Amino acid sequence: RPEKSLFHSLAASQVPSTAGILRRSRRRKSVTIAYESGQGDGAEQGATEPQRPRWEPRDWQQQLERIREMRRNRDAPVDEMGVEKCYDSSAPPQVMRYQVLLSLMLSSQTKDQVTSAAMLRLREHGLTVDSILQMDDATLGQIIYPVGFWRNKVKYIKQTTAILKQKYGGDIPRTVEELVQLPGVGPKMAYLAMNIAWDSVSGIAVDTHVHRITNRLKWVKKETRYPEETRVALEDWLPRDLWREINWLLVGFGQQTCLPVNPRCNECLNQDICPAAKRP
């Protein structure tokens, strides 16, 4: 029938040819590859600047050296009561790694002094995967109180510990991707866990101090709103051999000098080269 042949010809015209699909998928693929290899900017701008130098902040090396000088005494709360001081270094490696993860979970929205005290109380009860699984929620809550959001943390600690027992044989995962799947574990904790528990630097751990200070120093190309944005921006230019040091360095600097409110600019060695400094 004529209408049938007309329908077939219309349908055929609307079905893309195999060759057309392959051509388009090849085009898409090449764009993706260019972007992943860090050439996205050039591809989008017609590759007018193929050898553009990598961006880096003004005066950053001088600022870093001066922060190191200010942190030389290692006497900030993070140095005395940070996560690296909270676990039992004489425990078997698997237990030690579990304690590192637990101290990181407790540390969120909590001062180092409070986290350290809670970890000491937990360790007095024998801090292992099995001891936490056998402990009832009320007891766990009493021990970790007054860490921030302690009720939520009781729930997360129990859920995560059960997953570690069932899925990882009582150990903690070896990748950031698996760590952030655990209840109550965010990116900053995952990067620190990789660093402290596995001695592996897989990214920069950005907490509220690192986020605040790197924005004040303009160590990010444009202002960032969230720690994860800051991490990506920092990793884009900061030499990898500084990734481990930068968290410890800036956390202590943020606790002692570059405070969230009323930073002590008059005590800071970077006062003359800090974009955010309050000058006399």
C-alpha cells in the first residue's frame, strides 16, 4: 500500500546509519580523551595556547616557608592531640588502622582536645572491631560524648564497624573510593586515613582550616565554597611532594594564627604578602 511504503521510507530516514553513529561516538570519545589528558582548555579555545604555563599563586613558596617557620615549634592542638596522636601505635596493624579511622570519624565538627579524650576513653574499653560491635549504643554514646553530633556518630560507627567486619575481615579499605562509601566517612577523613593508616598519599586532606587559609592566601584560582572544590583546585597546581605536609601545616596554623574570626594578622609573618591580611 502507498501509505505503508511512505511509513517505511519515513522510518528509514529517522534511523541513523551505523556509520553515522560510529562517526559521532568517535568524535565524542576524542573530546573526552582530550579533556581527561588535561587539554580541555586548549580544545575548547581552538588550541591557540598549546604551551601555556601552569597557573600557580603569587608568592606561594615564600608564604609556605614563612608558615613552616611559624609552625616550627609544633605546639598547636593538632600536634599534641590530633588524629596521629589518638591511636595505639603499639596495637597490631589492623587494630591501629581501625583506631585511626574511628578517631577521624569522631573528629568531624569536634575540637582535637575533645576527640583525643573520647579516644582515650574508648581505648580504656579495648578499642577493636569486636569490642565496638559487642558494645550497646547507649554505652558507646556515653563514652564518646561530648563529640559533635555524637548520636549520629554512634550510629555511623556501629554501621561502619559491621561493614568492616563483614566485607573487609575487620580491616579498613585500602582506597579512597571504598572509604567514602562507609557511613560517616567523608573525603577529608578518607585522604587522612590513606595517609596515616596506609602511609599512602592519594590526595590532599582539606578540612575547614585548609579550606579557609588557602582561600585567604588565594592559593585557589578562584574562590571555592566547599572543601572538595578546594582539594581539586589545590591538587591542580601544588607539587605532589607537599600534599602530605600541607594538611598538618595549615591546620595548626589555622588553630593558632589564621583563626576563623579575628585572625592574628599582626603576629603573622605573611602579613606583608597575604591578600587577606589586616594591615596596621
